[in-house]
Amino acid sequence: MFQVPKVSGILNPGGVSGILNPGGHSQNRIKGTVVLMRKNVLDFNSVADFTKGNVGGVIGTGLSVVGSTVDGLTAFLGRSVSLQLISATKSDESGKGKVGKDTFIEGIITSLPTLGAGESAFYVHFEWDESMGIPGAFYVKNFMQVEFYLKSLTLEDVPNHGTIRFVCNSWIYNTNLYKKSLRIFFANHTYVPSETPKPLVHYREEELKNLRGDGTGERKEHERIYDYDVYNDLGNPDLSENFARPILGGSSTHPYPRRGRTGRYPTRKDSNCEKPGEVYVPRDENFGHLKSSDFLAYGIKSLSQYVLPAFESMFSLNLTPNEFDSFQDVRDLCEGGIKLPTEVISSIALLPVIKELFRTDGEQVLKFPTPHVIKVNKSAWMTDEEFAREMIAGVNPNVIRGLEEFPPKSNLDPATYGDQNSKITAEALDLEGSTVDEALAKKRLFVLDYHDIFMPYIRGINQTYAKAYATRTILFLKENGTLMPVAIELSLPHPAGDKSGAVSQVILPAKEGVESTIWLLAKAYVVVNDSCYHQLMSHWLNTHAVMEPFIIATHRHLSALHPIYKLLTPHYRDTMNINALARQSLINADGIIEKSFLPSKYSVEMSSAVYKNWVFTDQALPAELVKRGVAVKDSSAPHGLRLLIEDYPYAVDGLEIWAVIKSWVQEYVSLYYAKDDDVKSDPELQHWWKEAVEKGHADLKDKPWWPKLQTLEELVEICTIIIWTGSALHAAVNFGQYPYGGFILNRPTSSRRLLPEKGTPEYEEMVNSHQKAYLRTITSKFQTMIDLSVIEILSRHASDEVYLGQRENPHWTSDSKALQAFQKFGNKLKDIEEKLASKNKDEKLRNRIGPVELPYTLLHPTSEEGLTFRGIPNSISI
């Protein structure tokens, strides 16, 4: 049984009314330990703290606690914080669990080995006897004006029970702000609704009712209410028409997953749009500078508010050259740095995000870290093999498809867009002696097809600064297991109008002369399509946005006592908060994404078009691989699938992770649901799923593919998909962003001119200098600095990251069988990590390393902090 360690000191100021004498233990009293954190115990808000060295190197050297002194903690003593135990076994006359007397926290425990950074512990003694039964919950009241973060309460030597633990992890505001009911926490026991001890049933239901709210009013900072709304806060029509953006969600034109409701006031010019500004998230979704990952998230906000305007002024005032003149100029961003004018340095040098991420030095040089893709070989990114390899081992490895018919056909409506089918001919393809029919029959042809996604928007995009194509890339699987691009199709809308179809040109591989530069540029146009699809669809839509409705529904309908709540919530942590920050700084009108990625103002609108074809069940990795035609079902193959590209690092590693997640979910769920009827008869579970579908994904609610949640198998599949999406899928598409894209030549995010025509100065430039032609085409220098600044933050792990197979608190449940199953899950993940590492040493598996000599490690479960190109955090926290 768990024992509280001996402590070296208990401080109990005398003369404070309401404090029980900590000495002397009697049968009618229960001793407890309260662990909490003061607000801003890690004070990331204050730039001055950084410049004075109070918090040194939050990312580089871990966390430093700001002034966690005894003097600051005495505010919690006296009658500042009270607790009341609630019985799980004895009811009052109304049937509710008996409530004990108010008890105030007492002496400060000055030394407790289990305390984490910034945590403080206090003793508390409850008056409680056997007639009150066994505690199963408690109320807490804060009589101070400032909130605090309650981590846990541990009760010792409870009669007839022993130790009882309460894992809280919640902000506690002044009690007067909780008008409807007191703040309540339950012991770490697990009950499906029908097995809840009767004295706790009322409290369980009341807490869920409080979390749902009534759907009215503007949400306030202290609230914990979860509700739904559409994306009507990305634009600001009050500024100008240029800042107006379509509402996403609530229509068949622009369907979208729902976000958390804020209830902010509407804009003046459009009553359907909310005014941008500070974004409410339920208070416990916003950890408020308690974790080093908060530093990363709020770094994005600092970039948007301070750093990017400084960069913009630097370029607009011609304080630095506006263009890169050579590939070495680009490499100099990490090798030598870029010299910044004094006025720019002075405006941003004090910001922690600058000090930590860019490493400015005394010579006013801004220097980015070296991206992994050029650490070993500076030019291998240009090879055709690496271009193709990154489609299966890069940051966007789940778009490439098996080619089932040739030439590729469009699914765009010909009545609106005319003939959009591919113009690539079989005669043009060099397939190492095979014919197209033979290659199709042997399933050796693949396609990266962005034609239909981009074509409806290309005309509008090309009326901005940007100039782009809708692209198709045909790839051939070689005998050595690598992919070879054999043709790229670049398409534009017909000048006579959309109904006239597409104007297309087919570019073939070339290694010499101006044709080799044209081929290099064609690959760049493909990567620009891919970068934009990755950031807006693979990354934002398919992980961040689609997860939020499940998070909201979980908190509204699954009690903290529910087994599925305990299973899923670690995979939700920080997601609503980072999504809210994204709406403020990343995906908003004229935000970071619009400034640095090709679609500009069409960016998030394009993700709505993709969401129309989103299918929940296809988010299961095996189903997704089969749907893309890169795998076929085969009961004799590992995981029941045979990969058509055997050396497919993302798929190979992903299937290992998927299988072990599903195995863990099956074992855990079976502890609480023995048969299908148990699933059908769980009211919380049924309400959760019904609302997640009908309100959270309301625009797709009538689709036939939604699971009905009538069987154990469906419950396991639903939970596995949610966990996979929030952990491994996000890791695969997120943490390679800077390692691959930090070298903008490898992953440009925008294109500024089309292929030059013969007889033009641009064509002559292309003939004379492939480097200048490439640099004048892709992302500008200003956009590059924006892009690198952002993706460096997004690609980092925090020092206190919690990874798949880990829990922040080892006492997340009292169920020993669940703990044993979770331990088994963690052990399997360790074995998988070793297995994947050994694969990277197999020289026959060329796609795992590639010409750039960068081993594929994005799905290795654990990581150190920083830019590591590996690690699967439990949740989408950045």
C-alpha cells in the first residue's frame, strides 16, 4: 500500500483560526495531503524574468521554478482553502452521499520527494468517522481572490479502505464565481454509470450538467463549460472586405468540424461572425504557464504579435535584401545567420521565443538550427529518389495513392469544370522496360494527385502575388523498392473559362541543360501543393480540427469516473488550447498561414472542401492504407495487410503502433464491457457518441459510414481511431516539419511565378542560372523567415512532454487490472521502438534512410526535448 514519505518539515503558523493541530491522530479523523500549484509559478509571461535570468532556457535547460518560497505559500493557510469529503457509501435523507464538515488546509510540507517542479504540498485533517462511510468525492472552496491549480488529494489510513487518491488537475477560482454548485472531484475509482455507488449518482450527474452549461452568454475565463460552435471567427469584416472569410461549418457549401463555443459579440458588419480577440477555452484546457509546452504554444502568439511585424518592417524598408541570390544564401540562415538591423533586434531581442529559438548573438545575427535534411548531405534533397521518398517517409506520407487506371481521371464535375482528366500519355513514360498496362497489373504505378483539390482555387490564387499549378505526379516502383517520378503534370484553368477544362503541360525527368531546371521547378510546384495540403489538411484538419468535437463531447457526457473518459482524456490534453491559439494567430485572416503558404486567403476554405470527403472510419490506419490503394488485405501478412510498397516507413512503423494501441484498447475496454448489450445500455456512452456525431460533426451527421456504437467491436475501433489521431498520426505529420521543411529549398510553401516561356528574360535567367530561377520561383525570403520561425516551434518537444504509453500521474486509476494492462502497453511500445531502430540499420531498406541519410524515426514512441525528429506525445499539444 502506498505510504506518504516522511517529511522534513511541517510549517503551521500559530494563532490562525480554523487550523487543526497536525499532531495526534485519532479514529475520527483522516489525514490527507493536498498538492497544488500557484498561478504563474512558472512565469513565462514576464519578459523581464527572462532577461534577468530568472527563467533560463525553458526549452534548452528545463524548468526553473520562480520563487516557490514558503512566504508565498502561507496565503493558502488559515481560512483560505477548504475541503469537504463526500461519502460514497452513506447517504443523507435525499439519497445523496453524506457531506463532511469544512476542513481548511494546514501546514506546508516543505520536503516531499514526489513533488514536481512548482508543486507545493499541505497537510489537511478531516473530521470523519465510520458512520460517514468511505469517502468517494470532495468539494473544494477557494476564498482567495487569485486562482490556484489543484493537482491532487491523497487520503491515508481511511477506515476499512486504506489509501484513497483523487487526481484533480484543475484550476480553482474564488468560490463565489461558482454560482450553481461547488467544485467537486471524485476518487480515482472507475465506474460505468450503472455501477456508480448510489450516494455518488447525483454528484456524477450534476457535474456533467455543469460542464454542459446552458448554451447562452459569453464564456468567462474561469468557466469550464464545453459547447459547440462553427468557425465564424477567422475573419474580421469590420477591418475591411479583405479580412472577411467564409463561415466554416453549418452549411453544405462549407462543412467543417465544430470548435468550442465562446459566445463572443458579433462583428458590426456581419452579425453571424464573432469579433476576433482573446479566445475562451474551458479553463482546464488552458494550463496557463504551468508547463514548458505552454512556452512553445505561446511562442506562436509572440511570433504573430511581435516578431513577424518586425520582419515585415525590415523588408519593407529595404533594410536587408529581399531575395536569396544562391542556395548558399539559404544555407546561411543556419550556417552563418542573417544580420539584422539594430532597430529590429531592439524590438524583438527580449522576447523569450527569439532568445530560445533563433539564438541571436552579440553581433545581431539571427541564426536558425540546421535542418536534419541537410545535416549529412547538402544537395541530396535535389535527387528524384529523395523527392519520391519523402512521399512515404516525409512529413506528409499519407497522400500518395496506388494508380488504378491510366491516365488518371478527375472527379470534378465536368458541367462546371469541363474536361479535367490527365493529359499524360503512356508513350511518354519511361518504366524501365515495362508497359503502362504491365505496371498497372503489377501494381507498380502510384500517383500524388493534387489536381482536383487545387484546380477550383488556382484562378483565384493566381490573381494574388502567388502563381501556381494544380499538379499530378506519376511514380514507378523500381525493383530495388524505391520510387521514381516519371512524369509531372502542371495544370491551369482554361483562359476561356472553367467550363473549357484545363490547360496542361507534362514535364518529364531530365538531368542536363535547361530541361533539368524545368524538371527541378516542376518538382517544386508539386512540393508547394504538397506543403499546403500538409499544413492545412493532413495536419490542421485531419488531426487538430477533427479531434475537437470528440473532446467537447467527452467532457459533456462522460463523467471523470467513466472508464472511456479515463482512456481518452490523456489524448486530448492541450488540443483545444492550441486550436484556439491557431484561430488567433495561424489560420486567421492575414495570419501566419495566409502570409507564408500558397493558398493565402483561400487556405482554410480549401480544408473545408477536403472535409466534405472526410470519413471517420477511414482514419483507422489499415482502412486508410487500403483505401489509398497502397495495401491489400492479406490474412497471412503482418497486421492482415500486404503493403504494395514493402519499404514504406510510415506505413510499416504506423501499423506497429496502430496494432499495439488497438490491443491496449481491447484489453482495457473488456474490463468494463463484457458484451455488446453493456455498450448499448451505457447512457453516458450513447449520449457521448450521438452528440459527437450529430453536433460535433453535424455537417456529416447523415453519412452512412458512422459507427452506430452498438457493439464492443465498434467501441474499440472508435477509441483506437481517436487515440491514433491524437497521438501517432499527429506525430507523423508534425514533428518532421522543421527537419524537412526548415530548408526551404526542399519544401517551399509558395510559388511566385509560372514556368518561364521561351523568349522572356525569365527564361534566359533559367538558362543561365538554375539557382536564381528556382529562388525567384519559390517562397520569398520574408515568407521563408516566417515559415521557419513557426515550424521550428511546431516541431519541438517540450521538456515535460508525456508520450504514448505514459501517464502524467501513475495513479490515474485505482483499478489494478487496468494498470497492469497499461504497463503491458508501455512495455510493447518499448519493444517496438527497438524493432524500428533495427530496421533503420537494414541497408536493403533504402527508403528508411534515403539519399539525405536521414533515418525515419518520426514514429519512435519516445524522445528527448527539442528538435528530435521522433517521439509520439499522447496528445496534440502543439
